[in-house]
Amino acid sequence: MIRLAIDGLLIFLIPFAAFAGYQAFAEKDPKAALRISKGPLVWLTIAGLILCIATIIFAEFRSEPHTAGYQPAVWKDGKLIEGEAK
């Protein structure tokens, strides 16, 4: 679960990293990447959210459909049959 959260955060930060790299390259100053005004911050946040949502949708369409599920534990003839994922 933590891996999914970290992956989502890293995907969200891609537009910010790209903008910082562009800004540092365009101004030929490595410290220029640290100066982000409110205008680009809103658009970068929107771009990051769109990128996260698109990644989730793309991953869902590429995954195989889940036809099986979890079989819960049951009592049968006085014995407990353990649950299993099928």
C-alpha cells in the first residue's frame, strides 16, 4: 500500500520537476528552479492531478479483469475450512 502512495506522489511531482528543470535551463541559473510563483503552481498542480488520474485509468485498462475472489472460511461437518484467494 505504501508503494502505491509513493508511486502516486512521484507521478504527481513530474510536472513540478519538469518545470523546475526548464526554468533552471532557461535562466541558466540552478537556483532559478526554486523560484515558483503562484501562477505556475496552480497549473502544475492541475497537471499533476490529471497525470495521476490518467495513470490510474491507463493501469486499470491494462490489467486483467478480476474473475476470482476471496473464498471466506466456513464450518463444514464440524471442521473449519480456511479461506483462500482464488
